[in-house]
Amino acid sequence: MFTGIIEDMGVVTNLKHDLNNLHISIKSQLAPELKVDQSVAHNGVCLTVVDINNDEYTVTAIQETLDKSNLGTLKVSDKVNLERAMKLGDRLDGHIVQGHVDQTATCTNIEEANGSWVFTFSYDSKLNNITIEKGSITVNGTSLTVVNSKKDTFSVAIIPYTYNHTNFCDFKKGTVVNLEFDVLGKYVAKLIDLNLLTK
């Protein structure tokens, strides 16, 4: 379980393909505090630490993860948003994030707004994921509030701190990001769908 509050931006140092798996090595100030078998969210994707070497560690993404996220597009030197699993008893500063990416989206517009930025994303609405105005959304692991919610697009407002401490600073039009929709909204959508099927 995560909160969507990014702790560090790691840097990809090595990518190794092994059959359908991708081993991703990352340099991060968090590495010395990690343990093998610990869960860490990478651009919002929960992955297990399999090796640690000083200030670098390695995780493995399987094919299903690569198919549903942007991790398969990573290149050496790319920045990755990192968050360790939350501790029981900590404040929940973001929202409840599972680390299970639902789908990807594409950045379609970036607008400077006199000290902040508004990023707009489009996604495939056929997968039945929804946003709601002022609801929560996780973009590359970052907990954010939805503005301008539509059927297949939404925007988020980014303050300077978030811009400088996440990989939002590298986004351009066309950047592919990971989305995890609000878990409560997903349950409501499923219940509505099941209710329609039984009528």
C-alpha cells in the first residue's frame, strides 16, 4: 500500500532482458535503506527489490507489468518516481494507492499557469476506468487531484515542489504515463456494471 507521495527520483542505470522479464537497476538515495524482498513503487508500479549494491538496487518487471505500464519504454538515465510502501501508523498525505497500474495515458497538453503547470492526459475509456472532478488519480505514482474530468481526458495542476521533485519536470506532449484510478471509484464502477448486467 502506498500514498502517492514521491520520496525520490531514481535514475535507471541498467536494463537487462531475461526471457519475458525486465530487470531494472536504479540509483537512488533510498537504496541503502532498502531490503531484498521489499516493495517499492516505480512510476506507480509496485515491484519487489531483488538485489541491492550500495546506492543501486534492482527490481524485476514481468510481461504483464510491461504490457500495462510505461516501464517497458524506460531507457538508461531516465528518471523514475519512487515511493516505499507506507508504514502502519503514518499519516496518509496522498490517498490510498495500491501500486497496481490500471492503464497508461498520453500527455496531450502542458500549460504554464503563472507559477504552476496544468498537465492534460488522454486515456482509452473503453477499459471502463473513470475520473471525477476533484477526485484522486495517480500519475506515474504521484497522488493528484483531478480537474476538468471528461470521459477520456483529465487534467492535473502541478505546484513547483511536485514539478521539481517528480519526473513531471521531464514530461512533454506525447509522454506516456502510468495511471492508477482511485480504488473507491473502481469499486463503484464495478458495482454499477454488475447491477446493469443483472437487470
